[in-house]
Amino acid sequence: MLFVVPPSGFKEIEIQKLIHAVMKKKCLVRMPSECIASKSVVWMPYYRIQFEYRRSEKDLIRKFGETAESETALNAMFCGFTRSESELFMLFRPNYLKYNLVTRSSESDEIVGPTSSTNFDEILSGFVKRLNEVEDELYKLRAMLNKRYMRIARMRILPMIPDLKEGERLSEKIAKLNALTNVLNMCLNLGEDTKSIKVLGNSTFYYPTLVVALKREENEAERFIIIDLVKRGLILKRLNCDDVLTQLCNNNDACKEVLAKSVAHASLRT
């Protein structure tokens, strides 16, 4: 069930408490000279991307069919302005797909975020290529690590320090590559090895957020906090800060500009 908090359900004191709770985190501590410049309900656009993928040989042994279909979700407001792979990772939200039927209300103080164009085939195919490269590297590193451990096990006296250090270095690299594999699979919304991907189509859905603009009075510098307006939690349903989008919009000037323009005429003011 979707617990969306509509703007009409906000009371000023509740907004202040929510913002205060969010900003208690170290990275969001309010500077002494900062004030809340605006609070805007923004319906964040997301692309729902349907695609067909081709299974790798080892998955074909366990499963029926050479191809299968899946889908993922990509933030449509900022996807055209990412500067790195890590920033692009921030924009994938396949867990939002269960909310794709949410419709916007007709309240005048709500803002619909703009969409930016992007090449879905290029992005998803690039992820698959990267994923396969990482898997190949992991296979080689694991073989090297196993040989190293076998050599250490055969030593009757204390193993040589260089062997131990090399084992630690390989283990650390394998852990980082495993983490990258998990992120890539999360973005693609896949749980099996894939050889290639072909995009079949896409549509747009909207996800509600509260965008809070903070401004320093002396130089008018501005930063944003993005709060998820869908209540989450297995037991206690509550609102939370979208830390990832907040970080992206404050570190990427292009994303920050897009968001600033979108909320420039907001009517929810402090």
C-alpha cells in the first residue's frame, strides 16, 4: 500500500519538525546563517524502461528460454546531466516500479518535474558490458587468491608477509568488485547473468517529494533537501530524506540548476 502525504495534509509545525529531524544528520546540519527559503511539492518524473535480455550460457543450463523480459526505473529529471558512472547509479530506482500507478492531484501548489532525454539502449547495454567485464575480472582474481591461499597453507612455518599482504590486497579488490556487481544488478533489476539487452519501450510515472530550499542570506547561496513523501517502514510508517538525490543535487551544478528552476515559482513559502 502506498502512503503518500499530500501537501494539504501538512501543517507548518509538522513541516518544521520534519525538516529539523532530517537536518539532524551530520551532512545536513544547518549553518547559522541559513534560512528556509521555500518548501515545494515536486512530482519527480521517472522513466519506466522495459527491456529484453539474453541469458548467459551458465544460466541457460538452469532456466528455460534464451531470452526474458524485465524492467527498471530511472530518474527522468536528472538523467541527462550526470557526469560519472557513480552519479548515474544514484538515479536508478527499480523499487519504485510498484508505485507507477500513482496519479498526481490537481492542487495548484504542486510542481511537475521536467524530463530530460537519454539513450536507454546505450546506458543499459553499457551496464551489461561493464557487468561482464567485472565478472571476468572477478573470475581471474578469485583464481589468483585461491592459489595464494593454497601456497600459504602448504607452508610449514609462518607464511611470508608478502604472501599475506597480497592475499589481503586481492580480497579487498574482490570485495569492491562484488559491490559494483551488486549495484549494476540493482540498477538493471536483474538477478541472473546477462549477455545483452534490448530496450522494448518506456513510459513515465511520477513520484512525490518535498523539496526544501535553504539559503544563506549574506551571499544567497542555495542548497536543497529532498524528502520522500511516500511513508516507509515495516511497522512505523514515516517520511525520510532522499539522501542520494539530495547529495546529487547539491554536488552537481546542472542537476541543482534544473531543480532550482522547477521550484522557482513555488507557492509553498515559509
